Amino acid sequence: MLGLLLLVESCPTAGEEVDSRRLPVDTEAHIFTPSFVWGEKKPFRWQNGSRPGLRTAPRDSVVLRVWQETWCLEESDKIESSLRSIEKFVPTDFASYTQEHYRFAGKKIIIQESIESFGTVVWPGATVLCQYLEDHTEELNLQDAKILEIGAGPGLVSIVSSLLGAQVTATDLPDVLGNLQYNLLKNTLERAAHLPEVKELVWGEDLDQKFPKSNFYYDYILASDVVYHHYFLDKLLATMVHLSQPGTVVLWANKFRFSTDYDFLDKFKQVFDTTLVAEHSESSVKLFKGILKWD
């Protein structure tokens, strides 16, 4: 069945009247307060086919979407999926969130970060990787490329990849997915050709079930500052290997701090044909390209 997605061009300010009679028949409109990014819907809505007339927008509300209930077409399915994902993850309630500003792909990017978790901070490797992606967009053929980011954290690399035209899956541990999703939606909604997807990925666990090779293929696996002094390096390498198929390129940027970082690099070179593509001596960040060795 045919379906149509209608994007609301302008958002009402507090107290502004919204004339629902202008909406097509059999449409549903939701007005969310800013808490929609935390997974909460506020009950200001009118239902299918009803014509309640003029309604007053709640204070600080925004119209997020107006859509028909009969869905079809690939794009509608994608956006329906992204809307469902809004309700899926809730950011951890840290007291120390700050707004950090970046600029890549010609866009201003605002990232919500917190020093209370390693997974909610943009580390040096992320900015190096973003700059590399921006500088080599055509060479890497990122338009419509399928990308998975390991350890996406607050999401800067996934956001930049999306703004550069890629189809991105951003992954991390469950406790950071809420903040990751918030940053992705805030910076890519109606700005990127493809809305990024957010998925849980615990390194080395349930890979065949959650990321079966028969169903998932990625042109690029991206990772930044995922190697430091922790006990999951072997599982990280196993995850990189599992997600790589013929033609997949791993781009891994890391600030080298510890001897264990170099130990991981040695193991990485044993299974991936490895090239150093960028090095920033002032920040001790190295960026490697890896292609899985096939017997």
C-alpha cells in the first residue's frame, strides 16, 4: 500500500495555536516536548481522521513528525524504524553532561558528553578519524557506503560518516546507547541522506546471532581509541575479524599510551594487512587501515 511521510517544516513556539484541520485525513500528529530525546512522549496529539480544530502547543514543544499510518516504500520504512528507535534507549542520568562543539563535513556538530564514563567522551582518535574521512571522502567512496562503528561512544565518528553520505550502524555497550542515540538524532535528523542505526555490541559476545555474516556486510569498520588498558582486547580483535568480509576495510585510529596498545597492534598485524595512513605526533594518534588476511 502506498504511504506518505509528511515532514513539518516549522515548529510552534510556546502557546502558538496549531490548526489540525489543515492536516490530511487519516494522518496522525505528535507534538513532543524536548524530552522526546530521552524516550518520553508527551500526550499532546490528535488521532487519525479526527478534526479537533485549533489546539494550543504545550510550552517549549516542537512538532516532530506528521505521518500516515499506512506505510510503504523503503524510505518510509527507514524513518518508521528510526522513530521507533527514539523510544528504545534512555541516556544515563549523569549530572556532568556538557555540550561540546565540532565542525566536520561543513556542518556544526554539537555533542553531549560526560566525563563520568569513558563511553560518553570524544577521545583524540575520533577527531583524527573524522578529519581523515572528511579529507578522503571521494577516495573512500563514502556515499552510500555501509559502515559499522565499533565503540561509537558519544557518536562523533558515526555522525560525520552519516553527514558524508554513508549508511551507518553505530554500536557500543548498553549503558552508553542512550546518549549515543541522542547525539546521532540531534545531528543527523533531516541533515543526512541516511539516518544512522544504533545497535548494542558487546565485543566477542553473540556475534553469530546478532551480526550473522550471511545478513550483514560492511564496506568499512571504524574504530577510534578502543584500545587502552582493559581486559577485552582479544575480544575486540575477534569482533573486528568477525565483522570483516572480503572487501571490508578497517580504519582504526588510536592514541598510543601503553605497551598493551602496541601489543594489540602486533596482533592486529598478524590477521590484517596493515597500513599506517596517518600519524599525529603531537597527540600520539596513529591511524591504520586493515584488510583481513584470507588464506
